[in-house]
Amino acid sequence: MMSSTLADELKNRRPENVKILCQLLSIPSISADPQCADSLHQAAATLSELFQIAGTGWSCEVVATAGYPIVWARYRASGNRRRAIVYGHYDVQPADPLDLWTTPPFEPTLRDGKIYARGATDDKGQMLTHILSALAWMKSAGQLPIDLDYIIEGEEEVGSENLERFLAEHRDELKADVAVISDTSQYAPGWPAITTGLRGIFACEVRVHGPRKDLHSGVFGGAIPNPIRELTRLLSLLHNEYNEVQVPGFYADVVPLTDADRAGFAELPFDQAAFLAETGAIGLRGEAGFTPLEQRWARPTLEFNGIYGGYTGPGPKTIVPASATAKITCRLVANQNPDVLMKSLEDFLRSQLHPSCRLEFTADHGCPAFLMDRQSPFLQAASKAIEAGFGKAPVFIREGGSIPVVATFKRLLEIDTLLLGWGQNTDNLHSPDEHFLIEDFHRGTLASAILWEELAKV
């Protein structure tokens, strides 16, 4: 049980914690913009200063990389103790279009009980809760109940190019029991959540080549293969009428949903009309036999992300184009291997290609899915902490997207990750007027403080 001293410290620190958050949010640390390089270094230095005043047992270094630095802070105390890794990122998305912001994106503004700024939820505000909770422990008790490593990078929004190298180089020093990330969301207002699964991904580009150059359709059409026609024919073979993917072996390793999984998803509120209104679609079309939540969280997909070829300017241009291209991504679930399935997709397309055309297949990035054991004692510890911090037990959800570092932690460090979201999906992540409910910020800090105690008991 959290001591009254720690509870009082957290309560008293609320104004100061908001002040620290505003200071961090005022730094335009946009990793995609080279003109913001100094700001990214400033954000790393600001975080480092917080750890440097934390007290006895702490060390912190700003580790240079080929890109932006990684802030690596460590807390160590004597004895055989649990250890957790906290991951976050201090870089943010570009703020464009600026004219759609009610107030400037890097001038943090409080209104309607929320703080508005780029990075408020993704990920400065959520990440900061885990630092502030540790500082409260140090102030109230002089020590933490577990050992901690904080790894806070500045390149998450541009692909985390240097993170895996850092983790591999320091693998032995980063031995831990579990990782903690707050870069997801609650299920809905009043519905705190733990994300227990993430879909994986692979991406590729398919290009069909026909003639050497664009040709006059009146002179050559009918005799020369049309790459757009051939590409669209190939793409049409990848799904059947039930929206099931037809790539050989695509479902072979899929972990099926249990009755408990399906019952848990069914208990969550889902308003189909609101969902359609949010997306602007006029109807649903997913894999037959599965609900929308199951389709989005726990089933694999093959999506066409873009398609182009030939003439796309105004008015007609009568040609047989030289080539046509499609961009494809597949979202994967637990046990599916992105490399194996990428090769299976390529082989299938080549086997179906008409001999009059040539196919060029370019593989891009990929990462496997993540699924945490619902019986994990670390998951139960997190559930207790969230219930104490938010006043309601969390629901267990999954996310349709991917967080590659989770797979990296599993592969390199052999640890699972607790995905604890304090914000809301409606906080305008990556959009104008991004915000974070101040009360969620404080509740997340409280839940984080209790988490360290609960993990120590495992």
C-alpha cells in the first residue's frame, strides 16, 4: 500500500509537475526537421537535468548516436531487487498545418482541463509521468522499491534508426525483468486500459513492367500488355469475397482468439455508428466471422496503401503505360513471421504473373507482433497500480498498430513490455490541437508511483 507520505508528496507536486511538463512541451523537438536539431539536444538536456537532481543512487548520461542522443538514466540500490526498463521518446511529430491550431503548438496552453501542445500525449506527457513518479519516491522515501533504467530516445517519430544498436551494445547492462511504455491510450474516457497485444507489420512495393516506354494506345493497344491491367488483376487475387487473404500459408501460424478473448472484447463499448461517423465510411467490410474490434486488433490484414501508373494529369492521354506500382502492407498477429510471409507474397505474385510482363518486388521494413501472457504477474501488478491510480480496474485491449521497440525488447533483452496508456485516442495525436487531460496526467503519475511498489512484490 502506498504510504501517506508518498501520496502527499504526489499531491503537493502537482503544480510543479505541470510546470515541468510545460517546459518540456515548449521545446520544438521535431525529429523530422533538420532545423530543429538544437531543440532536440535541448530536450535531451532538459530530461538529463531532472535525473541529475533525483538524489543518491542515480546516474544519467546523454549518449551520442549517429542521430539524436539517447538519455540513459539508471537507479541502483543494494540488494537483489526487481528491475524495470522505462522507454519513451522526447521527439515529436511536425506541427503542420499550423493554421489549424487554436494556440501555437509549442506554447503550452491550459484550457478546459487539458494542456494543448505538440507532444502533450505523444509522448512527452505520458513518458514524463514515469520520471515524476520516481522523483516523488526519492523525495518522500529517499529511495525506490525497484531498480530502474530509463531509455528515452529522440528518433521514434523517424524510425528509431539508432535505438537497436544502442540496445545491442548495452545488452548485458540492461538486464531487467520487464519493460514499461506509456505511448498507447486508454480504451475510452473512464475506461483505463492495458494493451496486451500489438500487431506486427511488413511493407513492400510491387511494380509491374510492360513495354520499355509509354506507347500510343491506338497504335499498340490490344497487342502490347498493359501493366495497370496486369497489376490490378494480380491485386484482385489477394483477397476472396470473404475478405480473407489468399497468400499461401498466410494464416498457418495465427494464434486463434480464445473464448475469453472474444468475450472480453465483446464487453467493451463499441458504437458502430460513431465509428463510421469518425472514419467517414458508409459501411463496414472486414474479414467474415469477426467483429470490428477483433478485425482491428487480433486478425492479420493485407492492405493496399497506394497505387499509381501511367498518366494521371488533367484530361486524357491515350497511352499504354510502361509500368504500374502498388504499395502494400500486411498487419500481422502473434506467431506470424514477417520475413516468411513477405517471401510467400512475392512468390505468389510471381506465380500468377502473365509471362508478357515483368514483376519487380521491393521489400521494406517489418517487425513481428507482440502478445503478452494474460497470466503474467507483471501484468497483474500493473492492473493493481492502474486501479489504484484511476479508481477503476483496467480493461485488457490490443492495438492494431505496431511499436517496433516492443519486439526489439523481446528479441534482444528477452523481456515483455507493459503498455500502459494514460491518454485518449481522441487526444489528437499527430494532429492539430494535440492535448492531454491534466487529470489523466496526474492519475498516470500516481499509477506509475504505485507500479514501482507493485512490481517490487512480484
